[in-house]
Amino acid sequence: MRRSRAIIALLFIAVLAALGPPLAAVYLAQQQGLDAEFNRALEYARVVVSRSDRAVEQMRLANALLHDEFSRNPGDSCSDQLLLRMQQLSIGMEFIKIAGAVRNNRLICSTLGRHDSGLELGPADVVTSNGTSLRYQSPLPTDENVPYVSLERLGFIAMTNRNQALDISMDREGVLFGTFDAFTNEMRTSNFPGNTNWVLQTQGVMESAFVDGDYIVAVVRSDNVRFTGAVAAIPIRYLNGRVQEFMLLLLPLAVIAGLIISFAIVYLARQQSSLSTQIRLGLKRNEFFLVYQPVVDVSSRQWRGAEALLRWRRKGGEIVYPDAFIPIAEQTGLIKALTERVIELVEQDLGAFLSSAPGFFVSINLSARDLQSDAALDLLLDLKRRTGADSGQIMVEITERLLLDPDRAAKVVHLLRSRGIHVAVDDFGTGYSSLSYLETIPFDALKIDRLFVEAIDKEAATSRVVLHIIEMAKTLGLKLVAEGVETEAQASYLRERGVAFAQGWLYAKPVSPERLIQHFAKSGDQPPTVES
């Protein structure tokens, strides 16, 4: 029943993994399509603003040139020389259609010649602070129905076709353009019935793009000519087409990615399931063995003990390290069997040696499940009894994270210590235990995690943590063992601060039990009796 539920859960996760990338691809295609159309609409509006700005700049320049000409030869503003200059400006400038002279709101002469009675222009729509008059609809003598925008200053006027800014070559049908007054927000010119709501909802913003009904809308205000703004609106059907383009590109890749992820999940799950089976077979075939990481006296560098480290030699000779199989063993409940095998191997490897080296200690790692079971604790007590080990020669290491259940941890520690088995807190500083646990649970030793030891000779924030751990351990009367010592600088730092023991590649790599025993036999390095 439990296995069938696990299979169902696995299939559900695999389906989600397969659907995830395609769904993400759909979302990404929509976002990329929308961004692309926003940018296109903004670019259209910027072109309109640019053309409108250029028209205004040319009208200003035309007025300035006519006034300069008149200043050099004052008198008649409609002289033959000025009329010729007006014609030259209308021919030479892209946006200038008409240039002329104005008196009392009447066009008295222009590029078209002299106007006997003058052409009524009407009052200006806007008069700026420097006296420039703007008219958004100025009739012409040739065709009063053609709307022109005019700019008048110092008695001269320049006109441009209102729709010239919108005269843009397009590769798309149905695109709407318009210009508006940035002060009044009123539409000036457009190729559609002006939608002032588009302008009003973007007040105070220089550029904006959004979706409104059937259009992608962009509104741009000029940063050169204060009273100029432009609108561009692209039919929404182009967005749908763009999304389809991205979908055709992204969706096949996303489907492939989803299938790969799904297959990977199934494969890894099967591997885990297969690995648990292989662990069981490995236990039956006696494929697990121990190596021993020497623990040295920091001052003398003599070997004082060793940590038992489990290894797995597969049938083909491959060596598997604990990081690969311990998590699976914990998940599947095989960790208890592995702990039992470790205790058996310690007795097999070092049983006789412990009785001949009373000052030597060996440490064994316990898991969370071991703390919840009396079986492992009974095996440890049997190990001490059968080997005749002195008090303190057998030590267990409890990872700091296991202290999340302090009541159970306290009972286990009290039981072990009462039987002469010492207890150390492993990987201190990487878990979540509080100082109160160390004060209330009578541990014998504290192991400084390699993370903090590595930071000793580096400019890292964690380098300061080591000193705090050392001082705290001294205050609590705990022995200290530093893990992962690899440099002389680290060793000197620890030695100067009173750390008694260390282990790491600076001193020795993990060795076989035969090599461990040979070291003592060859050097006569007999450690002093371990204090209980």
C-alpha cells in the first residue's frame, strides 16, 4: 500500500515536471510577444514625436531666418527679396509648406505671393511666454479645407501640414497614429477618431505602453517640444501573431525539456529505490568497511584516537562514499542496519587493539534514528563490554541537528556517559541548537565543523566564529576537536588558543585499521590513559 502511494506520488510529480516547462513556455511567449509589441508601438509613437519635433524646429528656424533677413533690410516685410526667401525656405525645408508675413492675425504675403486684403488666420490657440503663437488649424488660400499647423513669431509665420508627422511608411495595416497637445491633452491630428482616454490615463508619464481593448497602445511625450505628444495603436491581432511565433520557437524546446526533467525524476527515483536494494545486498555481501581518520594532539601531533568512517566497496570495486548512500539509508530505514554494521566492524578491526592501548579512543557517528532506538545503544554497551575498553575509549558523535529533540538527547547522553561512553557534539555551529542545550546536557567534547576551520586563514565573516566556539567550550569544560585542518596556519591558530585535538589532511588522511595499528606498533606512540 505504501509503495503504491509512493508510485502515485512519483507519477504526479513527473507529470507536473513534464507540464511545467510547456506552461512556462506559453507564459514566456505571451510576455515576450507583449514586450515586442509594446516596443514596436513605442517606436512608432517615438517616430511621430520625432517628426513633429522636427517640424516645430524647422518652423522656428524659418521664422528666425525671415526675421534676420527683414532686420538687415527693414521696411517692407513683403518685399521681393523676402518673398524669394519664403519660397526658398518652403522648398529647402522638409516640413515647411508655407512661409509668410503676418499683420493683425492676417496673412499678408507668403510663399504663394502677396495677398491683397490678407488671409484671416484667426486668434492663436496657444501663446507662449516668449510671444510665439501657435495655431492648430490655419487655412490656406489654395485650399481652406486642408488643415495646417502654424507657428508665428516677430511678424512672420511658418506652416506645415498637420498630417505630415503621421505620414509614415508602414508594413502593417490598421495601425493608428495621432498627435496631441501635451498641455491640454487634446488630440490635434490623427488617422482615427481621437481617443483622449489613452492620453488622459498616461498623464505625468513620458512614455507608456498598455493594452486597451483591441489595440496595443503607446503614448509618448516629447522631451524637446513641451506641447507635443504622440499616440500609436497596433491592432491586437499582431500580438497574437507574435505570440504564435514565440510559441513555435519555445514550445518544442519546452516539451523536450519537460520530458527530460520528468524522465530524470523517474530515473532518480528508480535509482534511489534501486540503491536501497543495493544497500541491502551490500550488507549481505559484507561490502561495507571502515577507514579511520586519526585524531591528533595539536601540540605533539601524536595520534590520540580515530573517527570511524564507513565506506562501501561495490561488487565491481567502485568505492561509494557516505554522502551518496547515507541519505537513502535514512529515508528507507536502513540506517539502523548500517549503524549495527559499523559497531560490528569497530569490534572486528580494533577490539584487541583497544585493550592494548588504553589511552586510545575511537568515535562512532550516530544518526537520528539511532537515538530513537535502544538497539544501537545496547550494541554500543556490548561493544565496550566485549572489548574491555576503558571509560572514554569509545566515543559517539551526535550531530548538532539531532538536538532538536533535547529531551531524548539528554536521556541518551546520560545513559551512555553513565556506562563510560563519552559523547561529542559533531559539526557544531551548522545546526540550530541553542547554548542552553550545551549547558543542560553533559557532553564530553565539541567538534568544530570544518566550515569554520577553513575560514581561519581567510578574510571571512565566519573566521570570527571559531574564537567564540573555543571560548564557549572552555567555559563549559568541553574538550575541543577541530575538523578539516589542512594548513599550518590553521593548526597554529588552534594550538595558540588551547584547542587540544584536531583531525584533517594536514596530519593524516583516513587509514585502514591495519595502518592505524601499524602506526602505533612502529612508533611506540602510546597515548596516555583517557580521563573519564
